[in-house]
Amino acid sequence: MPRLLLGLLLAPWTVAHGQVIGGAVGDGPAPAPYSISWEFDFRYMDLRRLDIQVGGRTEAYWYMPYTVINTSPDTQRFFPRFEIVTATLHVAPADVGIPRAVYDAIRERHRVTHKYFTHPTKAIGPLRSGADNAIESVAVWRAADLQVNKFTLYVAGLSGEARLVRNPAYDPDAPQTKTVAGPAGRQREILLNPRTFTLRKTLAISYTLAGSPAARGRAEPQPNQVSWIMR
């Protein structure tokens, strides 16, 4: 079966050419209403749960399988960033401290449908044009990081659209940088008070975990809204 058809079968949600198919477009900073840069065709399944024995105990994880296709005529670099932001503004990046056994279990669970499953670290890199070069991979989080009733999953790196905006809180009299200790004790400067920000076209998917805090560990995340924003 062609890899393009695999993506179509696996993912009830498809995001391509600036359009979100299957969800509503939300409010907030809006990208251009028409394509002004390259953009990947991104197809994904909503978050699902995996319970697995790790180190002699059962641990729970949430994961999102996806397929990405470069529909532009030129090779583009695929460097995605998956982040979950909770209602309390806790940020949980994907694939941090996830045991290898979790990815192996996901690969086995989807071996029929995701024949070309690739570990996230190997999915990064140049992505050639065309469905035959599609990448199938996954983003994973520990369920313990998602014990809230509402959160939003952001996927960056799917589009080349970016916008430079002024920082409304910029203060020319405030300290601009701060020196901190870097790796191996080396000093480095970080920017505290930028004059401008770069916003990038990002996919935002909001979810709800129903029930009481005690019951959320077993609840299935319910998608609410899918939209493109500048973030």
C-alpha cells in the first residue's frame, strides 16, 4: 500500500495548505488567509493512551501518531516541536525522558497501519517532496504530566510562515540581557527584554479530560478545537 494511503487511513484529521479539515478555526493571532510559504501536509490521530510495564511498574503515556508529507516542490527541513500547555500554563514538551520500550510498544501496536514508523529523533531532517517520502512518527508524553481538565497541544515546524511583531512590554530603560552560567561553567547571556518577537505559524489543538482529578488518569482526551495561530 502506498505510504500516502497509509496516512489517509490512519489520521482522521488532515492539515494542509492553510486549511484545518475536521475542526473549527479558533480565535487569536491569525496567519495569512492564503499560503505565503511552504507548508507540510500533516495528518494525525488524536491523543491515545498506552499503559506499559517500565522498570517493574505500570506507567501510563499519551501519544499522537502522525504522518507528514512535503507537498512543496523543494526539500524542506522537518524539525517539529510538540508542546502541551495546560490551563495552569505548565509546559510539557514531547519525547522528554520517554523510555525506548514505549516507542517499541507503539510501533508494535500500529505495525499494520504505520508500516514506516520512525523514532522521533530519526524523523528530524531534510524532507523531500512527495508522498513517497512521507514520514510516520509519534509524539509522546507521560500521562502524569496531563492531570488537568484542559490543555492545548501545539505543533510547530509545519510551515515556513513567520511574522516579526513588536514587544508591547518593551522598555528601553530596563536591563536588556542577563549573564547566566552555561554548560561546563561557561558564562552566557540571555535576552530579557526583546524589542521584537518572531511568531511562527503553529497548529493548536485543544483537549478536555473529563471527570474528577482522581478519574482523569483513565479518561480519554476529547478534542475541542483545531486552529492555526501565530505563536
